[in-house]
Amino acid sequence: MDSPLLYFSIGLTLCFAFVNGFHDGGNVIATLVCSRSMKPFRALLLAAIGEFVGPLILGTAVARTVATSILKPDMLEQLSSVSLELMVISAVGGAIAWKLPTWYLGLPSSGSHALIGGLVGAGMVGMGAESVSVDKVVVAVIIPLLVSPILGIIFGFVVFGVIRVLCSRAHRGIGRFFESLQRPTVFFLAACHGSNDAQKSMGVIAIILASQVGEMHGELPLPMWVIVSCAASLALGLTAGGWRIVKTVGYRICRMEPVHSFASQFSSILIILGASIMGGPVSTTQVVASSVMGVGASRRLGGVRWSAAAHIAYAWFLTFPVCAGISAGALWGLKRILAV
């Protein structure tokens, strides 16, 4: 008979996807809305469709990375279903506990850092420090997460620089051209974000389902209902909020015009799509915000509000250790209360 904890752990993971949608999804439409290229409701609707479609068509490589490259599968197999479900509840709960206050403060924090930090913290309490696949975490997770904001700045800088050279003699009405270009780019950016971020929740649910049969190796269970429910949760989350993050990314870093918005979106698509294909769980928050910084710096270094960028960076660096600590403390408390 299925334990109530099974359904609760899956439900909480879908709640994380929802929270991730209304927190991180704001990054997807931030530059589009703040450059006045599209009305907010239309941008939200277009992005929500992209968020839902992306996970259905762009594969599940990231989900497999999350499921097999953070905690060692052979040690997960040794856990009872109840112990594993409590570990997942603590990991996902810790990530949500961090995402909500950072959303309230308008700070773009990484859902990837939050979830992976939660899994590492809960895993260390539940199975010991040796349960963390340190080499795989560094290669498949930490390096992509650290490199992606650097690439965001570089790509944003270069893409806008190329556009500026190519359009140096263009008529001033070129702005309308870039407004029209952003309709397909924001849809595709949303699809890339949906694919990468929904797959993180899929990976966690795959761990839960695999524990029911005691087999963590081989083909992971990713039935269609998991893919659809994670995609839908993320898309619904985007429609529910995200405006605080829109204001931070779209207004506080640098001034946005349609051409700058397009350059940022195009740069972000290249990075997130490449990471999704290779199975790297990158942070859309980091990629979009850093590409905005790169675009702003390409215009003029003084045009970037570096103090706002510094506040965003602080949230990035705090996310992993804070979520690991919250999740570790939560699992420690649950184990004491439930005596498991």
C-alpha cells in the first residue's frame, strides 16, 4: 500500500516547480515587459505556453543528471521508502523555504542552487557525507552553475556588440523590428527555461518512483504524467506571479530598450538550450540577469547599476549553503520527531 508520504513528497515537489515558476519565470519576461515591447498580460500568456511546451519536446537529460549525479544511487537504494521520502520532503521543503522570502524581497535566487543544495544537505544527514557524488556534482552541476553567469555576461556583451555594429547605420525605426523579433525569442526562451527547470522536479520525482521498486540504476521511471505535471506546475507558477523579479531584472540592472531585450534573450537561449541538451542544470535566473549585465556593459560600463548586480550576486552565493543547512536541519528534526 502506498504511503501518504509518497503522495506528499510528490505533491511538494510539484509545489517546488510551481514556486520556481512564479519566482524564476519572471526572468523570462522581465526584459520584454520592461523594454515596453509587449504588454505584460500578453507576454505572460506567451511565456506560459512556452514553459509548458518546452519540457515536452526538449528531452529529459537534466532530469537524469539530477536523479543520478547528486546523491549516489547505490546508497539511495539502501534507504527505506519512508526514509527516502522524508529526505525528499526536507530537501524540497528547504528549497521552497528559501525561494519564498527571496521572491518577496525581489531577489532573483537560483532554483537550481536551492534544489541541489537541499538534496546535498538532506542527503548528508540521511545517509552521511559519503552519499554525495562529489566528482559528479562538481562536473555535472557545480561547474555549469558557476560558468553559466560568466557565459551570460560574455554572450550578452558580444551579441549586443555585434548587433550594434551591424545596425550602426540603421534607421531609428529599427526598434520596431527588434520588438517583433522578441515574440519568437521570448517563447523559445520560456521553452528552454521550462525544459531545464521542470526537469529538476522530474528528477526528484524519478528518485521517489525508483525507490518504490528498489532500483536506482538503469532506466529511470519518467512516465508522461510526471513530465506533464511538472511542466504544468511550472507554467501555472509563471502565471501566478513573478512581477517582483521582473522589476529587479528589468529595471534595476540597466535601462532596457527593445534591442537590449532581444540581445539578452538571444544570449540566454543559446546558453540554456545548450545546457539542456547536454544535461547541465543551469540557473535561468543567473543566465538572464548576467546577460542583462553583459548587454548593459557592452553599451557603457557605467550604465550598469553594479550595486544592484552585487545584491543579486549575494543571493546567488547564499542560496546553496543556506538551502543545504535548512534541509539538513529539517531532516534532522523529522528523524527525531518520527524516530526513523
